[in-house]
Amino acid sequence: MKKFQNDIGVCVPEILLPNKDVDMQKWAVVACDQYTSQPDYWEETEAIVGDSPSTLRIMLPEFYLDKPDEPQRIEAINAAMDTYMQEGVLQSIGQGLMLVRRHVDGKTRLGMMIALDLERYSYEKGSKTLIRATEGTIVERIPPRLRIRKDAPLEMPHILVLIDDPEKTVIEPLEVDADAASLKYDFTLMQNGGTVKGWFIQNEDVIDRTLNALSALVNPASFAKQYGADQPPLLFAMGDGNHSFATAKASWERIKATLTPEEQETHPARFCLVELENVHDAGIIFEPIHRVLFNLDADKALDYLQKKLSADNGGCELVKFGTRTDADAAAQIAKQKDAHVLPFVTPKAFGFLKVTAPSAQLEVGTLQNALDAMRKDMPDMTIDYIHGEDVVYELGAKPGNMGFLLPPMPKSQLFPTVVFDGALPRKTFSMGEAHEKRYYLECKKIK
């Protein structure tokens, strides 16, 4: 751990990968927090994997969270992790940086596997740490994830962390150092996930160059020039996996309390494995995260939301149509600079809520504030956060449901907004559609 010392909270990790006999297409599985309202996806994944070694056996899809058999599933996960290490299914490839190239839906993006120091991160509101959440952290979502991590000897991330590197000085130069000898995997991901390649970089000069380039991004003078103000430096911003990283932090705080100061310095749980990506990568697209509401009367919900949004903002108009085409056309006309238009679908209608003089900066903030209030007044209602318009229209049209669609956030706004205003409303953006998310692949010991 003492190799590659730096003051930017980076650990160059020892990475574990499956041995050469493992079928990588069956090994790699999409992030656990996807397809939470689509059990068919996970049933198909189960059929694809069969009895083969797979990350499906060492993760818990959130579809199964809080189900009666959750304790048994977590026990099986820990046992599978132990088995994979003891039987050599997972093997150490050494300490270094993994350059990852993902191609999906005509887009290619680069990433770099590193470990981040959880001591340099806080998910508390108003945090000014070097590593920051980009959305509000729902602390109630941490305990179930903590149950999974509590006795796990390994971690494998779907966490994507962003850097603001317009000159492309950190990750992109590693492509020059990626050669055939360092290629560790190259395969097609299951369930329309595209393709992925990974090169392992161990050259110490290259690693030092990369760490120096990261450090330069938060040089006080450069940072002040880039953002036009004297602000505490932000180097790493959560892109995907905010609650997974927060869970790693909560787990570390538990472990830390049992260690001496000397042990705390090098304990593997202090450093969380993530994939680092440059927000300026052309392959990164910010997609909106939509809302689907369950267990409600849509007409009563719309009446509640119209009144709530009107009371909390300048006003709110409810507009309904019989077809999606008519609703979409009217919503385009209704958009104004000083208004937020919130399209919806119910079992009976399509339409939108037009909020004038909104108090929040983004549509997602306007809607989420009202939904949070409605959830308190309608405790039987539940909310799922959905990627993809088609799924929203499909689920929202079912009896007892309704769906809301939200616009994308320009990715250029992310770092300035977090630097000056703090975390965004939760579930503001997604880095791609569900099948474009990170697949579990690399592992790191945390015990």
C-alpha cells in the first residue's frame, strides 16, 4: 500500500481477475441496481450463467433486496467469494492500473480502475471533501447494502467516478501504453452489453505520470482558474454507484473503529475499487432517470401533485390527452424558460404538469420535492427509478401505476454545480441506459 504515495487519495490496487478457464461472458454481470422492476432480466441472466463461475453468485440484484430469503442469499454470496478465492477461480494479477475500453450502442468510452481513499470522502450534505457525492445520499438505503458487505472478503465495483479533465491528460494517454502483452480480457458482454477490453498497466513510470496528472487537476491555481473562484478542490465526483460508495464508507467506519492508527493506514477496506472516467469523454452520455410510481390512484395522485406543485412554486397547470403523440406535441409547445414541464403517463391518459416560476433549478428537483411530500401522505405508494422511456410508458400504463419522464442534464454542468451548489437532487442523471452500465468484472480484497 505504501508504493505510489500521493496526497490525492489514490491507491494503486492489487486486482483479482478470473483464471483463463472461466467463461468471461458468463462471469461479467450488469450492476445490481439495474432492472429492479424487471424480474425477467434477472431470470434470463440466471439461465445464461447456469452453473458457471459468475459475478452473479457474488452480488445481490436489488430486485431481491428485503425479500424473505435475503439472509440466505447473502450467506451464499460470502461462501461463493471464499470458494472462488480458495479454488483459484479468482487470481491476483498484481498491483497496477487497469485501462478499460467499453463499446456499446455505437459509443466507446475509456476508464481506469483505481482505488480511492474513503478517508477523503463524506456523503454528508455540504461536504467539501476531495471525493464527493453528486446527489443526495439516502441514508436509509445504506443498511441493506451494508448487510451484503459486512462479512464479504471481496468487493467488485459497478461504481463509476468522474474527473473534469478537458485536456485529457490522465486516462487517455494510457492508450499508448496498452499493448498486446498487457491485454487481460476482450469479450462480448451478455444481455446486449456491448464489448469490453482491459489492459493491465504496471510500468511504474507510467503510473507515476498518471498520478501526477491527477494531482495537477487540483493544483490550487489551476482549479481556481478553471472554476473562476477560490473553492475547496473537487477531484473525484460520483457518476454511478453513489450509494455503493457510501456503503463502502459506512463499512470502513465500522472496521476503522476496531483498528490501531497504524492498522488503519493500510487496511484494504479503507480503499474502494472504482472505475475512473473523464466527464469529457465523448462516449459518456448523461441520460435522465425517470420515475414510476406504484400502488396509487393516478387521478388522486395528479390532483395532489398539482396542488402541491402550485403551492411550492409559482403555479401548476395539469394538462391531459388521450394519446402520447398529442401529449408530446403539446409538451414541446409548453416549454418555456421560466417553467418546468413534467410529462406523465397513467393507465387512462398522457399529459404533463406545467410548473411556472419553479423554486428548484432542475425539473428533477421540482418533481422530486413533490414526490417526497406525497410519499409521506400516501405511505403505500412506492417509487422506482427507471432508465429508458419505453419502460416508463410500459409500467406507467399498468393499473395502480403512473410514470413521469424527465429531461437529460448537460454533463458540462456537473462539476460546476457540485463545486458551487453541492449535491444535485437524487437520481438526477444516469451515465447511459441500463445495459450501458458497468458490468462486474475486477475484484479487490477488503479483508
